[in-house]
Amino acid sequence: MKNRQSGEVTIAEAAARALAALDGGLPVAFATVVGGPVEDALGRRLLVSEDSVAGSLGEKVLDDRAVELARQALARQYSGLHNVEIESGTWSLYVESQHPIPELVVVGAGHIARPLCRIAAMLGFKVTVLDDRPEFADRRWFEDAAQVRVVDFDETFKATEVGPNTYVVLVTRGHKYDYDCILQLLTLNARPAYLGMIGSRRRVRAAFRDGVDPERLAEVRAPIGLDIGAETPEEIALAIAAEIVGVRRGGGGGAMSQEERVLDRVARTGQGQQGRE
């Protein structure tokens, strides 16, 4: 651990760090005493980030346990109440974590994008919708989106930052545009938290037959979404959102039914072909 400070963490300091985390800064977790054998300890808080700890709950053993719980909260992005039993008694700690608001970039503003935007906004995502058709990239259809923009698919991400807190869904009107967008992301060397495209296995294979690094190709989820038997745009949007939540919470997002994802097979095939050349 690079830095440990034992001074008191005030409410103002905690609020400032939480707001900074939400605004794209370093994730942070807090452990606050909400019950225990020492009344004067109520309200004491300990702040934990990736490489530092600040504050104290009054006992080293309690501090060590609180740091452990806070790091778990950071890793799993959750908040909750914990009872900690140590020699001095049973302590109740409320542990909460604050992370940058996750961003969902939906490329394509068709019938799936509309319910997906609504669902993602309810799940706490900052949603950006991109399309090259002004009549589709219209705020009227995406009231819950943070941004709705008309773009040229030749430079889709020119004004859109993509990073490890970004989830990208490609649901354009044609796989050519999906393919162009993925190539752009590879050119930018962007590594989003999630990258998925919609499409049948046959059409996906055709789009990705040549020219893509198999290792990067394996990062693409296609066909997109969990297999819940979805048929309507709303059901497909739900399946996509469920997979994204799974990835965000560290569950990997699951697999489409019991079948392998088609791009995994395409990637392995590409590696095999390279080995035979």
C-alpha cells in the first residue's frame, strides 16, 4: 500500500472524494461505524482507494477488517451493512463504494436501441446514442439518453471517448457498419469494458472472415445478449442489458445458451490458419 493516513476523514472530505469518483476519478470506498460497543466511535469512517487508506475507526484490528471489506466492495462495486466481531465486541459497519458512472454507447438508433436506452438509464448508465440518420438520431426517441448525435460511420468514435468504463453495443442497420466500427475501435486501441454486436451466426462469420487480430476478435460478443428466447425489440434489449450487467458485476455475462459464442470459434479458426501458414 503506497499511502496510509490515520487522520480523521470528515463528511466534507468523504463527499468530495465520492463526487470525484462519480465524475470519472479513482474509485473509492468508505467504511463507517454505525453501531458498536463504543458510542464515541459512531460516525467514524475509513476511506479506501486503490493505493491508499485514510482515517481510522479507533482500533487496528477493526481498521484491518474494514479495509478488507472496503476492497471487496471496490472490486464488486457494491454497498452494504456488515457486522464485524472482534475482541472488543460486535461492530456494525456500513461499507459503500463509489465508481465512475458507467457509460453505454449504442451505435445505431433503431428499434432495439430505443428500449435499450431506457433500460440502461434505469440501471444507472450514462447513455450515448449514435447514428448517421438524423431522423433516427432524434432526441424524441431517446429522452433518457445523455447524448444523441448524428455521426458518419466512417468516423463513429471521433468525438466519443471509449475507455475501460465504456460499454459499446453495435446495433446498426447493417453488419458492414458494425464491422467498420469495430475496426475503428481496434485502430484507436480502445479497450471497452464490453463490446457486442447483433447478428446471425452466418452473417457474423461473413463479416469477420479476414483481417482481424484473433485475440482482439475474441473480445467481441456476437451474437449479442443472453439467450432468453428474446424475439421483440424490447426482449432483445433486455437480453443485451442483462449480459452487460453480468460483465459489469464480474460474472462474465454468461453465454448464449450452452453454445459457444461464434466469434470465439472464428478467432480459434483464425489462429489455426495462421499456424498452418
